[in-house]
Amino acid sequence: MVIVMQDHANQEDIEEAIHQVKAMGYGVNLSQGDERTVIGILGDERALDWEHLELLPGVEHVVRILKPYKLASRESRPERTIVRIGSVAIGGNEIVIIAGPCAVESREQILETAKAVKKAGAHMLRGGAFKPRSSPYAFQGMAEEGLKLLAEAREATGLPVVTEVMAPDQLEMVIQYSDMLQIGARNMQNYPLLQAAGKSGHPVLLKRGNSATVEEWLMAAEYLLSNGNTRVVLCERGIRTFETATRNTTDINAIPVVKHLSHLPVLVDPSHSTGRDEYIESISRAAIAAGADGLIVEVHPHPEAALSDGPQSLTPDAFSEVVNQVRRIAAVIGRS
Ligand code: PEP
Ligand code: MN
């Protein structure tokens, strides 16, 4: 971090700024030019209260050099992280496909879907038992009963399960039945949940909030990492823009951006990012071509009867075609 003093700052202002920095336990490196004085701060700047420094007399502005997220950044870990869930490795050469219904609705529905997505080539099963719905009157999920059915579907297919947790007091139960926690878009900045999921050490799929910047998203990941959880996977699920033709707008840019800034794997959710079954195949191809490590896709045996997110749910046949398309794109970019 560097403090740039105003051109009319006097010696007293400079000394006060140096005094304040030293009082916070940091070293300084003073550079007095003809027109400007610049104070370099020595030490890890992330814990430093830079806004306080900007208020000091004679200070023009404070320039941050390091990213505010440390553990999530490639500055701290240049090699890529691979998150292992059983025999599935997310972030390696192989594209990972997670598929399943938006919500677990019944034993028949989840077992039929799990078997179908496995047959089509999925590596993991998704399905919500706790559903964050925009309306309090909409189907809220089957809670523990749904978790038990997910565990049964895993037993039947061997597919590891990812499912959403919405509150810290649900964590223990959700961990008991799942292989990976999903922290949804609406909870990306639920700090008590991030802290508790971080401490749990259970793998986490962290969705991007629908109006979160990449930096806010990586800061949310930093909460998980700084609480001791290294098994974090990011998921771009579309952001809210002025466009209303689709449910959200898939931020394809975010894929190379996050891969540049962070060592964490990145998945794309084309279901929530488009909101319509007919757009999922093209956005899946685009996501893999742009460098995503995999996809999480909603699949329902009877989308027209789904209790949530029917319009964006693929039939097992349509999903199978998406997997075929992804296979072809993966080959073009040297992945499997
Ligand atoms: C979901 O995966 O069904 C879901 C609610 O996702 P998001 O948090 O991305 O809206
Ligand atoms: Mn959904």
C-alpha cells in the first residue's frame, strides 16, 4: 500500500501519516520527490485500515497494491487448486458435470433423475432439499426427508451429492447426507453461514450473488478459506443486468477473469443463468470453451410438472445431448 500526499502537504502532515502507520505496526519507506511525497507501507496491507489513512490531513489518496483477498488469489498460490469429492476431481483436466433437479420432490423423481443423469455421463448429482424461494408461498423443499432421498440416490448410483444449505443451524444435518455443500446466490454474503461452512471443512460450491462483483465473490470465498476450508469451488450462475429476455445474464467474462485472479476451480450454471431450457446447450458450450472446469445443470424427468424451475429444466434426453456437445468442445481445447 502506498500513501500519496497532497502537493501542499507540509512536513507535519507527513510525519503524522508516518506516525499513524507505525502505530498500526507497519514499517514505512519514504520517498520525497520535488512535487510529491509518497509513503510506502511495509507489511501485509490487507488488515490495514486504509480508509482511516485517507482521512488524515495532507493525504491525497491511498493506493492498494495487493488484492484484498489473499488466500483466494493466485498471488498467494500460483498453482491451480483441484477439489476432490470422492473420485471426482474438480479443476483438473477433466470437465466435471453435475446434474439433477432443482428440488428433490419425491423418491421416484430423484431416483429416476439420478439414474438418467448418470447414464448420460454426469459425475455428480444435485438437488435442493432446502430451497431459497423468492415467494414464501412457493415450494420450500423437503428438508431432511429430501436429504435422505438424496443419500438414497447416491447409494443407488454412486454419484456424490451436492445440495444447498441456507443457514448455519442446518449445516450439521446437510453435511451428514451430502458430499458437497451449495451456498446459493442469495446467501453469498451470509457471513455467519460462510464462517460456519468454512470451519466445517466440507467441500463448498459457492455461487456468485446475482449482483455481486467478482471481487465480492472472491471475498466470500476468502471467508471459507480463512476459516480453514480449502475445498472451495466457484460457480457463475448469471448476474442481473438490464436485459429481461433471459432470467439472468451469463457472465462469460467472469470465467477467464476469475481464472486469472484465483486458483480456485470455476463451474457455470447455465440453468439459472439463462432460465430457459432452449438456451442451455449453447451456453454450456460457451462456458467450456471459455475455460470453465465444468457445469451444474438442472434436469427433471418431467419439466412441465416440476415444483421449481421447470422452464429451465432439461429432460434427460436433452441433457444427454448437452454432455455430447460438451465432450466435443472439451476435445477442441485439449480437455476431456
Ligand atoms: C439452485 O441451484 O436451485 C439455486 C437456487 O441457485 P442460485 O442460488 O444460483 O439461484
Ligand atoms: Mn433452481
